[in-house]
Amino acid sequence: MRYLVIVISILFLAACDGRKKPEIPVDYEAIRLDSLRKVKAARFAEARISAADLIREVIESRQPGDRFRALDVDLYSSVLLPGQYIESSFMPMWITHPDSLGKVQQMLRYIESVEFHGLVPDHYHLAIISGLYNEITKDSSLVFNGNYLANLDLLLSDAYFILASHLYHGKIDPESLEALWGIRRNKPDLPFDKHLKEIIESESVESGFRNFYPPHPGYRAMVSEAKRLHLMLEGDFSVQVPQKQLSVKPGDSADYIADIKKKLEFLGLYQSDTLDNIYKYDEKAVEGIKKLQELFGFNTDGAIGKNTLKALNMPVKERINQLYVNMERMRWMPDSLEPLYVMVNIADYTLGAFRGSDTLITMRTIVGKNYRETPVFNSKITYLVMSPSWTVPPTIQRQDVIPEVSKNIRYLAGKNMKVFDSKGKAVDPSTVNWRRDGMRYTIRQTPGASNALGKVKFMFPNKHNVYLHDTPSRELFKRDERTFSSGCIRIEKPFELAELLLADMPDWTPERIRQAMNSGSERTVVLKSPVGVYIYYLTAWGTAAGKIHYRSDIYDRDKEMLKALKEKPER
């Protein structure tokens, strides 16, 4: 009871205190801004609901066989686009706040930049998206327009889906080309819809698209090089060298040497010095030419001949186009390879064997003539044949051997070739009417030093009857251009490759391999572990270090691809 009296007394005294409490000033501006924010948010929420209704109408009103449309523009995505909006209750995704156009701007800038990936920005609704973006930057009230939000969102999402697909799978269907690309893809299906959510929620649209780039270590270097070269287009020029003087050696002097130095400097391969004699082909200029020769796959001797001058004068525009075409080819390559695999770039005349990302061996190759092209495909090396015989293929028999035998019957004996009938019985070549009946017989070259397949061949199942093999014509590997075969691939280091492929078979020591290759008696060795082999065609590529290489389009395949890249996607 005593405590209750004390409490009541304290309360009474406090009530009788005549002092006034200070008044808190009212911030009318803050109240006004808060009210505006609430009104703005309400209007934006209403616009988004209106946009969702319109998007739903677009998705649900499409007739069978028709395309989805936005602002009278056909949309490409017929599966992922509706699925994405159905999952999100048809709500727009790209503008989620009335004051933020950041993702729209980033997506617009990225669409503009795909030019440097060899793609055409206008194929991804660039013009209309750019127009809509310019409209809202001039009239911010459009953010409350449901029709505007719906159309912009549909166009951006459709651009994303088709662009992601083109970057990941490639824009061109390889089977539509005259020059077939037979390498089987093993790319996993990516959840493009999931990645779209991640891109919208992330800070950078560009970094999200990198998930779709080919895993080739030099792809991004090629994109950077395309941007660099684009800035050089207007300043490009050619160097004229008199035909009679088209063999420039280190130490030579001539007026046109000054132009050669200018072009090397333009390409970033040479730095001029006021003390230099501009008309002398001096050591610094020679080093610049050697760098150029290396980038184009030539022997780096520093001498300027026909091929080196052609490389020096390769137009910047042509370099850019070559990069674009080969970026597309990279998109067709498999994402994952066998633990041990062999890669043959036809246009580079090289073979490399790899374990993971480690290069185990490289060597020069000789590939098919331009009228007997080496095909593009992949398979698995399953066995080797030591000291092989060679059964002449029908095409070579018809076009090469029979004409020679018809002129000189001793041609076959000179090549250690024997003739067999359909039952496998040996036949005397002099008894055959070669012009009339030559194709009824099988011609086989016996093992030996002059055998066309050399001392070993590497076999992998394929419909082209193409394989890797040794060759007795070793001098041809010294040439810059090496299109001398009838489609098969001759290799510079057959023993080293055989040793590598048989490394997990201890019985096959280096000595035993060499002995079998030189025995003159054919022997088949089945590999314990089949090895992947990829025969492909790249005329330009980058390295992880950023170095860009170019090669001649020996089979004239780039033009067809460039034309296909510029065509609009099929509707």
C-alpha cells in the first residue's frame, strides 16, 4: 500500500509540472516526397499488372503455326519465351522499379556489341529496342504505360533467348552448308530461362552472357581483336612491290621497304625510329616480318615472298571477317573431350595430342588437295597397323593409277603394287585390259620403304575412309602449303604418336614399336584405350595469351559461312 501511495504522488507531481515539451517541426517536404513515392509505386504496380495482362494475351492468343508478336515484330522464341512468362505469372522482368532502366540499357549495349562476335545486332531487335529506350529516356512517364512495358519486355526477352542460343550452339546449322561439318556436338542443354533470371538479378548483363561463350581459351581474345581491328578500318592500306623484286631478303634496300615498315607499324609489329634508314630492310623490320610469318603459319625466315606479302596486305576487313567465321566454328565444337585426344586443324596443317589442357606433342601434317578435300569429323582411334600394306582406293585407282598403268605396265612393279581379282587371287598385270577392265581388280601396295602409308597408320572408324599415316615423302613437310594428299592425313612424327598412344601398354616398348614399324610384315595393334580424334577446319583462332593466328582458306569455305552469318535467322 505504501508503494502505491508513492507512485500516485509522483504521477500527481508530474501532472502539475507547468513546463512545456519542445514541439518537433513537421518536415512537409519529406511527407510530400514520401506521398509521391507511394503514388509512383502504386502507378508502376498498376502498369506492371496491365503489362502482365497484355503479355498473357500475346502468349495465349497465338494461333497454331503463327509467331508470337510484339509491336508487329515476329518473335523467334516459341518455347522458352512463353514458358518463362507463364512461370513468372506473365509479369515483366526487365524493368522492376520505376527509376531503374539499368538492365534495359545494359542489354541494349550488349546487343550492339555482338557485332564483334560475328553476329548481326539487327537480328536481335536492336533497332526497335533502341527506339523504345530512346523514347523512355525522353518521356519517363512511359514507365507507367502497361502497353509500353509489355512490348519492351517481350522484345528484350526474345532477344536474350535467341542471342544466348546463337552464342552457345551457333547461329548457322552446319548441315545447311555445302562444306559439311561432321564433328558431333556433345554440349549439354543449358537452362537459358534460369540464366535469364540470373542475368536480370546480377550486376552485369555482359558477364551473364559469358556463360554461353565457347570454352576455347582464345575466343575472348578474338572478340577483343575484332574490336581493335574495327578501329583500324579507315587507315588500312596496301604495299606495292614490283613483281620482278618480289623476293626481299634481309639487308636489301629499296623505296618500297619504307612502305613495308609503315604497314608493319600499322599492324603493331614494328616500331619506327628516327635513326633508322627507312629504305633498308634492317634487323628490326626482319623481326617484324618474322612475327607476321609466325602468325600466318609460314616458315619464319624473314624473307618476303609472294605469301608473306599477301599476308602483309591482307585487308583489315578480311581479317575481321575471318575472325567472325571461326568464332562460329568454335561454337560448333564439343565442350568436353576424352582424357587423351588428338586434334588436327586441316587449314593449319598441324596435329596436336593433348591430355586435358596439356599439349603432349605437336607436328606438321599434309592434307587433301583442294579437289580431294580432307573432311571434317570426329571419331576414336581404335588400332594401329605397323608396316601396313596399302589397298588403292577406287578414286585413286581410277584417276591416278590406271592412266599410268595404261601408259607403262611396269609402273606397278616400280611401286611394289600387286593386282588381285574379285576372289583375292593374284593376277599378272600384263593380262589385264586396263582401259576397259581396270576397275574390276584390286591393287595393293606391299609394305616397305616406298609404301604410300609409310611405316604405320592410325585407324578410326569413319565413312570417309580417312586415317592418319606415315609417308615416305618427308621433304613435303618443309613446305608452307601442304595440300598434297588424296584426303588422308600424313603426319610428320609417326613414331612419337605411336609411342604416345601405346604408352598404357607396357609390352609395347619404344624398341618394339620401332622394330614393328620396320619389319616389313603387317601387324595390327588394338589400343587398350581408344583415343578421341577431331579433324576440324579453323582459318583463324586466338590463344590464351591473346595472340591471333590466321591461315589461308585452302578449301574456300569461309565465304559461304560469312554469307550465312549475315542472313536473318529462319522464322
